[in-house]
Amino acid sequence: MAEELEAREKWVWIYKSGLHGLCPRCGQGRMFKRWLKVTDQCPTCGLNYDFATPDDGPAFFSLCFIAFPLLFLVVWFEVAFSPPWWMHALVSVPLMIIPCVLALHPIKGWLVASQYVNKAQEAGTDALWAKLNARAKEE
């Protein structure tokens, strides 16, 4: 039961800090310096964000959970009304693009917070990451 509570508390913390773009360590400082650009370190607690590598994760989740279901709505629109191409340009294109783009920020925050809380990284890459981060700081 204690493990279950701990897992739930972790999930709530990841959700709160990640989706709101707050530091996953202190929950106070901002995680992003620009819309999708993760800051170098937390202005409140000093957490270094070198660990943050969500890569293509936000785009993948946005496409899978937002674009794919909306595609069914666009297909229904075509089958039900047979609109001209310009109507799809006015309705379908913004319907597909805007929600996908708006979701990128909270999804990226969620992934970065998940990486921090779960201490996630690829197996066997400790030495490689240390070397890459040291080289990047020298430049």
C-alpha cells in the first residue's frame, strides 16, 4: 500500500510540475525560458537541466493522442458534407495544427518532469552523458 501511495504522489507531482512548466525539484521556478526551450537551470533552486532530453517525445504524443483522433473528425467532415478543398483549408487544417502545437509545451514539461522524478536515462549511458555535458560546457 505504501508503494502505491508513493507512486500516486510521484504521478501527481509530475503532473503538477510538468504540465504547468514548473521546476520538478522545487515546484517554484520556471522550467522554460521560451515556449519550448528548457532553461539551463532553475532560478529558484538551481536544478541543472542537462538531464532533460525529451527529444521527439512531445511531437510523438501530440500526434498520437491529438492528431490521430482529430483525423477521424476531419474524415467525417469530408464524408458527411463533401466540402470544397478551401473549406478543408479553413476548417480542417487549423483543427489539426492548433491543438497539436498548443499541446507541445505541457507535454514537454511532463516528459522533463518525468525524467527528473524517475531519474530516467538510457541504460549504460552515464559515462557518455557526463563526457558530452563536460564537452558542451567547455565550448
